Amino acid sequence: MPTLKHSEQKQTVYIHRESKGRGGKPVSLVKNLSLPKSELKALAKKLKKSCGSGGTVKDNVIEIQGEHRKKIADVLEKLGYKVKIAGG
């Protein structure tokens, strides 16, 4: 498992749920990550694999298809991020 730089350990990541404009299907959004694009894509790939779901990266926000906020929070906490789950 890669070690995080000092600045990354202080990041608080917010995980939101959204379904507006998606035909009523929920999407989990991972926001407030300040990572280079390549690392963001690698993290998105890891999250998609752990959730068994599809997803993408748009405007520095990782989108994972489905309601997976708890699973995503567990993975990010193991990587050393502070996580806040937001939204209903």
C-alpha cells in the first residue's frame, strides 16, 4: 500500500450521494481530493474495483455508480484520509 505524503494525510474527503439528472439512479461522489490526475484515476480504479461498480473522474470528482458511500469511506480511511459522509 502506498504511503501518503504529509499534505494528503491532512485532507478531509467528502463523499456525497447524488441521483439528480441520472434517471433516479444513485451515484457516490468523492470530492475535495487534491491529487494529480494520474493518481486520481488510479484511486478511482481502486474504488471501482472494491465496490464492484463502474465510475469515472470528472472535474477532480470521482463518480462511482451506485450507493457505495460506506465502502468508499472504509477504503479511503485505510489509505489514511479523513472521511466525512455527506448528503442523504
